Amino acid sequence: MTEKAEIWTIGRILKWTEQYFGNKGVESPRLDAEVLLSHVLEKERIYLYVHFDQPLEASELAAYKGLIQQRVNHVPVAYLLGQKEFMGLTFKVTPATLIPRPDTEILVQAAVERLRGRENCSFADIGTGSGAICLSVLSFVPGSRAVTVDISPEARTVAEENAANLGLADRIEFFTGDLLEPVKDRKFSAILSNPPYIPEKDIEGLQAEVRCKEPYGALSGGADGLDFYRRLCSEAPALLEDNGFMAFEVGIGQAAKVAELALENPLIKRTEILKDLAGIERVVIAYM
């Protein structure tokens, strides 16, 4: 007589996974358990609560256990899902791209507010990664056009796919190269960037899933975290149209220093610093 197979219901596996993740130091054990199971079942999270007693099929259980193991090995949930929500839009993400974060929405909102109403405006997104910044701005500023630059061909491929998925491919150009080099002969209404800004000495102190899984080149900003801002503030103003602006996301404690760097360029007349929802100075805007 064969032994009866153990039955794992949605409720039981979620409870077990939450405890397992908690023991392994996963930051949001219950949320991650639910998000990953929803992904395996191809259902909304509310489905899990309505069907708490539903048994999992063997294939579903195997797929879920595979994701659990990757998660405890510090693979971010966004990479496991292959996507991340940002500004109400869905973006493909891979280990070649930084995962879009809510703080960056402050930069997008600032750009949208300042570009709306400008006829035939164009902007550049430098270090585009997944394309979350530029594609979000395009979505909320009708008639605008964008160019993007990223040093990583793999990141550019992801951004191009996101542009196609969002129906924005006809309003954007993609370049692979070092900061402004591929677009140095153009003029823009705005130049946007969320460059690498983590000081090298602080990289080791980041969460393991950030330090070990997200691209190092999208994190490290040199000894003091300001290497890319120095170059952008030196080179970008010459590429701005009259009344143009630069807008950069910055790390904690960097806003005043980046504003000073911008004002060292004689083409910049004034700067503005915006705070995020936690009251942290998060975005520096420099105006012609």
C-alpha cells in the first residue's frame, strides 16, 4: 500500500514560507511569500485569501519551492518575477538593470511637472537602466520625445523591450555609451539622471540582495559617491536649450554638494532641492 502524498494547501504553504523566510532574515516574509505564490498561480494576491484551503498541484509546489530557495539566497523578488511596478506602469527588470524604487518617482514627477506645456520638448535620460524614468515621463507628457544612454548593452535591450511593451518605441531613441558621449551634439529641454551614487566604502553595508545581486556599476559612485555628478554638472548644461534644466536623484546627504557642483557651471543660474515622502532631500534640479 503506497503512502498518501502530503497535502499542501495555499494557507499551509504560506504559513510555512512566512516562518522560513523569517528565520532566514528575509525582510518582508509574509509579503514575499504571497507575492511569489501569486506569481506561480498567476492570480491576484486576494485569490490566496479566498482560496485558503485549495491544495497545490505538484508542479505548482515545485515551482514555488524553487522561488523560495532563490529568495533565501538573496535574489530580489523583482528579479524572480521579472518585473516591477513603477509610476503605475509595469517594467521588465533583469539582473542587468537596477530595480526601480519609489524614491525615483520624485524625480519623474518633477520632470513631468516642468516639461508639461512645453511644445515639442525633448529630454535625455542618462544611465537609463530599465528605462523606468524616461518611459514614465513619456507616458505622462504627451508629445515629448526622449533619448537614453546606458553603458550596458544588456540594460539597453531591457529598456527597448519596455518601450515596445508600453507602446512608446516611436518616441524614443536608445544609445549605448559613456554618459553624454553619444548625444553630445544634441540639445534638450531637460537632462535627467539617477546615476550611481553609493560611496564605495558603503557598498559593503548594503543589503545582501542589493550588494550581491544588483549591478555594481549602477550602484558605485566612486570614493565619495559624486563621481558621476561631477561629470554631469560639467558637461550637461552645454546640451540644454534656453530655459532647460537638469534633474538628478541623489543619495542621503548629497543634495547640497550636488547643487554646489551644478552652480560651479556658469550656465546654471539657480538650483532647487526636492524632498521625498520621508523628508529626505532626494532630487536636485539645476536651471539654465
